[in-house]
Amino acid sequence: PVTLATLDAVVDPGAVGLTPDLRATVEQSGGQPLNPISRVMSFFVETPVGLVTSVNDPALTATLDSMLERVDALATVHRKLYQSEDVTQFDVGAFTNTLVADVIGSTGRSDIEVSVDVEAMFIPSTHASSIGLIIIELLTNAIKHGFPEDRGGRLQVSAKRTEQGGQVVVQDDGPGIPGAAHQGLGKTLIGRLSKQIGGKTLWLPADPGTRAVVEFPVSG
């Protein structure tokens, strides 16, 4: 089964098949291991794509789809890092804007109204993979739980600096958090990754809907 332990695997990206985005970043780096954020990346590549199309178990297919979305998000992290002039810093605002468009576009949903408000906000590149996974989890959770069964609505996303540091907010106008919020893999992953970057995540009622707030240190 796919577990959090799987995400901790460290494999040389050159030793496995790569997604197109990740292959491009490896080529740009001269075939060398990309940097510390290459951990987590290695595991899902072209083989799992075939698995998703051939597995008949809906639950397993959904799990594989979810994990592949995480890898796509990390490939985007790598691409943006190696397109930037300073690979030691990562712009969370620009990444959030790109990822929202990618995630909503991949759903094929036209009934979700999206509002995005971001500004340039930099963190050390060593934290880029963690923030990338956090944001993809927040977005997929909001779509899954806020807009189930083709229920439309409004999704608001922001990434801005505050007096305390950086803040990413993902808010939906769905049914809201149940009395005892389910602590699934996504929320567990978000909690662990938030701690890794010295931050925290809050899950708040939005009346209606759910407001997820991630706070973390930023550079400068």
C-alpha cells in the first residue's frame, strides 16, 4: 500500500524513468541529482501511469491518481527552480498561481469559480518540495470535500506575506468540516510537512465551507 513511508524513499532520479517535466530538469542539471528536494520525487514515474489505467480497484486507482498529482506538483517545483535566476530561493506566490490553474484544469470542472490572490513570497529552496506538497494537498482536499458529486461553488486561494511570515489560504464554500474531522493521509501529510518547514496548519470553519491556513517562515 502507498504510505507516508513511501514518500521518504530517496532514489537517484537518473536510475528511474521520469515524467517529462522532471526529465527536463534533470537534463538541465547535467544529469546530476537535482538537490535535496529530489527526495520524494523518484518513486512515481511512467510505470505508475500504466498501473492507473490497468487497475480495476476504484479505491486503489484513486490512491494512485492522488500520488501522481503530488509528483506532478513536485515536477513543477523543480521546473520553476531551474527556470529561476536564483535556485536557492523559491517563489511561493508564483508557484501557487500556477498550481491552482493546473489542478482546476485537470478536473475538467467548469462549475467551480476560482479566485486567486498572490504576491511574490520567497522561501529557501530546501523547503520548496514541502510547500509544494502542502499546497497540492490543500487544493485537492478542497475540491474533494468542498465540491463533491459535481457540486459547484467558489474556491478562494491566497499566498501572501504577513507580519509573522508567509501564509497560504485555501477556502471553499462547501458543506464544511464535520463534527469530527477525518484525519486522512492528506491532512496527516500536511501536518508533518508544515512542521518540517517550521510552520503550522489551521483548519477553520468558513461559514459556509472550510478555511485551511498554512503559516510558515519566509526569506528576508
